[in-house]
Amino acid sequence: MNTIELIIKKRNGNVLSKEEIGYLIDSYTKRQIPDYQFSALLMAILLKGMNKRETAYLTEAMLHSGKVVDLSAIKGPKIDKHSTGGVGDKTSLILAPIVASAGINVPMISGRGLGHTGGTLDKLESIPGFRTDLSLKEYKYVLKKCGAVLIGQTKDIAPADKLIYSLRDVTGTVESIPLITGSIMSKKLAEGIDGLVLDVKTGSGAFMRKTKDAVELAGSLISTAKSFNKKVIAFITDMNQPLGYYIGNWFEVYESIKVLRGDAGNDLSQLSLKLSGAMIYLGGKAKSIDEGMQIAERQIETGKAFEKFVEIVKLQGGNTSYILNPEKYPESKVISKFISAKSGFVKGINTYRIGMAALELGAGRKTLKDKIDPKAGIIFKIKIGDKVRKGAVIAELHSSSKDKISSAKEILSDSIVFSQGKPVKPKLIKKIIK
């Protein structure tokens, strides 16, 4: 096949065949197609799109660029969850132990922080000793032992995705829905799952700011999952404010511990229970999502979910003393309060800026070589609809230096919008798509 002709074919808006897509992915993974040509192909896909069949072929080619994990030796259903990323989104740390304690296997391959959004791997690695770099053999062992495992993408899992993702990041082609779909689904299908719950974020802190774009992405992910005969449910959820109150790696582990110990009632626990309920339902342990939620609530009430989290941490090399006694975790050198300059009701929150402020404090990376400070982050004190008085504490900032605190406060300075009348609170779950 001729690479240049295939680039032109897609540039002109024509449909690529399964064989053509397979050739392009295989050749690029083997480094037989140079970056400049594949960049042109990615831009053509971004501008002209791909139909459902092409997207499924793309996913299949990326999936089979590496190993597909065989979990047939592990009895019981295997269900995972994927979130498109947000600020304070720590649901994976909560639902994995809940669902595993309910008798469903949760094989989870997660990612690192991207831009203003936090990453599950970075959060887990804030637990001293916790290993996310397990081999596939270790991955299977931990899953068989306790019913859940949380690792990063290995060199054997969808290697095409690693190459393509890094190229998308520097060629302005991140937003392409077919490319996002191929990236997400090739990794998830490689895990050896039977079903998948999708949490597609929308709002100021999401990559898909508009709800219609989030719905379109969810539709593409669902269509692709079904083409591989996987059970799937998608939730369109709000990211117009941070999820929960804690932002930053150890802080998010700490808040997850609170939820698993029964500190319920806020948006984080509500969403975690809903997603857990959907996973339990897909796993065949409940007849509906609501019944699955009731099971999830029971797992927390009986202490089984928290016990499972401790077991996961121990099996993956983490120091469980910090999970059992989180107050012993060392504090940041500098802790500062962010004070409200106005009085009124919280009408809006620029969640993107909140995420960037956390990154500035050291909770994320500006470059690939940056080292994350696990103790850095923000404890947010407000939600949309809350009444705030001038001089009240809006947030508590934690970092290793005063300069970082000052920079973060500057970013936060115009991130909150106030009104005199009480605003309508955003709906947490906007839509469920099956």
C-alpha cells in the first residue's frame, strides 16, 4: 500500500478500509512510517472524521498492536470504568474496592495526569511503596488474589496508542473523537474485560466543554465497545466544579478513604455509588443500576469496601499504615488560606483554573520530566449554590514553597463567580446512555 495515497484518500473525506487502517497502524508502530506522514494522517482524520466502522477498525488495529490479556483463568465477570478526566475525580480509587468486594473483578489500567486533570496512577503512587508498574503476570496474580488491580499501561499493552498519543499531543489533534475512541478503547479492551462503565465529563473542567460533544464521544465509545461484544453504559456527568472537596494526589486518596469509611452525602460519594451500581449491574450481580447502588452502599456500611482497599494497597506494595491512619501522612511545608474578596452566592467555578492552580502548587506536571509533589494540593471549601461571606475561607492551599502558593492564588483570583440571588445547582448526572 502507498501511505501518501491513503493520506490523500482521508484528506479528501473518503472511507479507509480495514486493511488500509491495519496497514497504517502496523507500519507506524514498526516505525516504517515517519512521524511527519503520520501527523498528516492524524490531521486528516481530525478534519474529515471517521465513520463508526472505521473507528472500530482503528481501535482493533491499535488493540492488536500489542498483547490482549487473557483473563479466562480468573472466574467471574470482569468490569472496568473509564473517566475522560476532571478535577478532583478520584472515583476509581473508591469504586474499584467497592465493586471487587461485591464479587466482581475490576482489572483497571489507568493513566497519569494530563494538563489540568489528575491521574489515577499519580494518586496511587502518593501512597508510599504502591506499585503501578506491575508486569502482566503480577497483574493477573493481584486480580486473582483480591478481585481488583490498578496499574499503568505496560509496553505490551496497545503500544500503537503510546506512539500515536504522544504525536497527537504535539500536532493539535487531541480533540478528534475517533482518535480519542481508539486510544481509550484499545487500552480498555486489552485488559480482558467483559464490560465497561464510561464517565464522560462535560463542563469547565472537562476536555469536552459542551454537553453535545460529550454525548457524541459517549456514542462513539459505546458503538465501538458494542462492536467488540462488550457490555457498556455511559454517564454524562458534570465537571463545572471540582468533584468532592480535595484536589491533589494524597488529598484525593485521603478523601477516597473518607468515602470508603462511610463519609457520604456529597457529589463524590453520590457519583461513586452510581458508577459502582452500574458496574455491579453489568457484572450480573444486580437487576438494575439502583439495586447495584444498594449493594455498593452495603459494602461501605459493612466495612468490606474499605477492607478491600487496604488489601489492594498491600498486594501492590503500598504502606497500609497511611491508609489505616491517614492523619500520619506528612504535611506540606507551606499551608495558606485563600480568602473570599466578596460576599454572595457561588454562581460559577472555572474548574479548569482550579486544576491549573493545583498543578502550579506541584500536584501535576508542566513537562514530562517534572516530579509531582504528592502532598501538594487544594482543600476546597465551597460548592455552587453556597452562600459565602467576604473574608471567609474559600480554599486551603498546600505546597512546598511560598512562591508556588502566590502563583496559585493569582490563578484562583478570578476563578469564582458570585451572584446576589441563589443560583440553580448543576445536575451531577446529565444523561445515562446504554
